[in-house]
Amino acid sequence: MKQCPVCNTQLEDHYTGLCPNSLCSWEFVLANEITSEHQKIYAKKLAECRRLYELNIVSEKKIFTFKDKINKEFNPKIYRAN
């Protein structure tokens, strides 16, 4: 098993494609050799995906907090039509 370097989701060893975690934007690729130029690109992409993942987690928490607040403050009353 391997882990996503951004969100630590467990994956099969031969998995390629996008991370299955919906909040993560990491894309797995197979490469035998990585040149120094590709290492720089990889590091830059990894840093950006980690930043976006953290923003997604914060946003997701804000959405749930906002929904809870709305449910508590605006508990609608149900009226029956007679």
C-alpha cells in the first residue's frame, strides 16, 4: 500500500490517476527516472496541492459550521393549513 503525499489516503501500490479523496487534487503518475528539472516541478506541484488541500479542509469545516448555525438559529416552524 502507498499513501497520497498530500492527504495520506491509503492506495493500492499500482494506482495511477487522481487521489480518491474528494478534497485532494493530487495526480499519481508512474515514472522510472526523475530528472532534476522534473523534481523541481514535482516539489512545486506537491506544495501547491498541499496548500489547496488545507484550504479545502478549512472550507469544508466552515460549511458544516455554517449549516449547524443556520439549523440552530432558524429552526422553521411548520404550520398546517386548515
